Amino acid sequence: MWAYPRPPRLERTHRHLEIWLGGQRIAATSGAYRVLETSHPRTYYLPPLAFAPGVLERAAGASTCEWKGEATYWTVRGGAAMAVAAAWS
């Protein structure tokens, strides 16, 4: 990941991606984007419609990236599990 470009590179991916939490599939898509950024692990951005209804809840906090702009954080729920501020847009 240290060899990833700066500024980050955004690539469309048609790989089928699924996100599971608490034994429940909370998102699935074949239309995501992959971001390659220096010193960061590979990151995927999924479209909002990829998420099952009700699994995302706005979380407190925000941040700014010089390349990607303002971020909003989301708490994710799946099955009996909850991941606070684990997703961003």
C-alpha cells in the first residue's frame, strides 16, 4: 500500500462485493468504486442502493480529507451486531 499513488486513484470495479455483519448480508453490489491511496488499505465505496433498508444510521462526527472532501459517518447494524461509526460517505 505504500506504493499506491498520491493523489489517490479511483477505479470502477465490477467485482461482486458483499458486506456481512452479525450473520446478515447488509450490502451487495457489482457497481462499486475502489480507492488506492498511499499508506491506506484498499477501500471500496458502494452506492447507497447497495445497502439493505435500515442498516445505516447517521453517526456523530465528521472529517475532511484533502483529496476526498468532507466525510459523514454511519453506524451499521446487521443481525444482533452494531458497528458504531464504521462506515463513511
